[in-house]
Amino acid sequence: MPRQSLLGFGCLNQGIERLKALNCKKVLVVTDAVLNKTGLVSSVTDRFVAQGIDAVIYDGTLPNPTTANVSEGLAMLNRHQCDTVVSLGGGSPHDCAKAIALLATNGGEIKDYEGVDKSTNPCLPLVAINTTAGTASEMTRFCIITNEQTHIKMAIVDQNVTPAIAINDPELMLGMPAGLTAATGMDALTHAIEAFLSANASPVTDAVASKAIKLVAQYLPRAVKDGTDRKAREQMAYAQYMAGMAFNSSGLGYVHAMAHQLGGKYGLPHGICNAILLPHVMTYNLPVSAEKLSDVARYLGCDVYGLGAQEAAVLGIKEVCRLLLEVGVPSSLTEQGVKAEDIPEMAINALKDACAATNPRQGTQAEIEQIFKNAL
């Protein structure tokens, strides 16, 4: 967990005060070109300057951040002798910033740190300012970077990439378009459900995951329908944060292990990949997770009174499918241009992904291939 987490409308100003308390002189702001063009980045960096903090902007982060993005950002950090990293945006800038901050103190290349806790030194001071309600990357120990040579998303799961300060000011999320709201919201739901079903789940992670599921079910449709709904935006910010708390400790599962392959191979949006795969992986996990899936159904708002665990679980899976339709998320991988001939390779790599280890039902390559096919 970050040493400090700020949530709620107006907390950005408090966060900048906390940033000043870090005694930083010059920060590298890691963001993307879209946010920079909208003027959001300058509106934040102007506040830095007002506090006597110089800012250098790297806005080259791609939707699926790459090893090249990390190298470019690190070169800029070194060239300008920045002493702190600030990420501004959603999961992509946060992950890119994490990798830059980690290499700044540990050296080498980011591929050296693929896996769990491979680094030895804490990263450069890192402050994450979040603008989406989905990835929870602003507060987790997870960092996902695409290896441009292999087209595989590398999972760096390392306590040393955890930001020092996480800032979730829903004011920054009010302008998020409906499509992005839906995709990131389904990412949050996937985090919560996978954490709840994880082989490493505990009473603590179950508590925050279950609340996150309830909040997403209640408030995501509202946020998609009306982006200016302040109540919905704030509750979704809390939901994605709690989902992050859950999977940060319990891990994830096959949805993420497989989605990483789709992102690496085709450059597809992570939230969309998760959303499409989620009901299919829930169905795959049904033989070993019926009781917990019946709980998920209740958290989603299903009336499961008098139903057995199996029946209730199936109802919950159907509710996820209904929610996907309601918020307008695509329902098949074929729509996203995924080709059947690529499935065997992606299945092999999915089983190697760090997220696969905590799926409640461990499968074979053939079974992972079948899940991909079911989602086509």
C-alpha cells in the first residue's frame, strides 16, 4: 500500500501539499499525449510551479506502455536530473512511471524485473495522480509493460514499485468519456471478482473485494450514462481502489493472464479484454468456486433466495453478461480482430503469466485455448 492515500473531491490540492513535503525540486510527470492536449496536465503542473516545484513532462506513454516508453522516460528523467516521478492519468502512465522510477534506482532493463519482487532498492519517490476508475495501478505493486520484441506483456509484481502517495480526486474523472468509463469500470469489476475467487484470497481481501463488486454494480451504469454524476464518479473511485487493495494481496487469475496476451499481441485495451473474458473464465472456474460465485451473484444484486450454489453462480455469470451489454462493452474477441490461429501461442504464454498462479482452478494449455475460443 502507498504510505499515503487521498480520496474524494478536492484531494488533489492536499496531494500537491504532500508532494511539496517530499522536498522534491524537479519532477518528471509521466502522462499521455491525449491528456496533455486537453490541458489537464498543464492545469496540474501549474499548481506544482506555484509551490516552487519544477516539472518536466513525458507524454509519450502508449495505451499499452512499452519498453521503449520506459527507456524514453528514463532518459528524460536523467537528462533533466529529476528527483521525483509523478504519474498523471490511468493505468498506462502509472505503470510506465513505476518502471521508470524502479530503473532509476536499480539499473538494468525493465525485463530484468519481470516476475515477483526481483528488485533490491526502493524506486525513486513516486506520486500517482489518478484520472480513471479502473486499474488501481496508482496504489498497487503491479506494473505491466509490453516487451516490444516479444509482443508479450510483462508482469512486474514488486513491492518497490508501490507509489509513495496515491491521489484519487474524482474531479479529474468527470470528463472521462462513456466508453473509457465502461472499459475501466469493467477492469475494476474483474479485479474484484478475480481477487475474491483467488486461491490466495483471505477474509481481508474478501471484505474489500465484495464491497467493490457491490459498488461497481450499483454505480458503473450511472457513471456511463452521465459522466457528470458526482456521486457515481466518487463511488467508482472508491470501488476501483478497494478492488486494487484486494488483488494487491490476493493476486488475480486467468482473466488477467489471458488479457495480457491479447494486449501484447494486438495492442487491445486492457479493460475491454478483461470484460470479454470475465464471464468465460467465471464459467471455467464454476466447478471449484460455486459457493464463492454464488456470493458474487448476491453482491451483483441478483435475487438468489432459495437457489443452490450452482444455480446462483450461473445467475451471477449471466448478470455480468447483462452488465456488459448495459454499459456498451463489446462481447466477443472476434469484434476486436483476434485470430483463432494465434490462440495456441497466447495460451502457452498465459500459463506463464504471474497472474495465472492464483486462479482457483489450474488448467492445461488446451483448456486455456478453449476459453479463448469460447470468447471469440
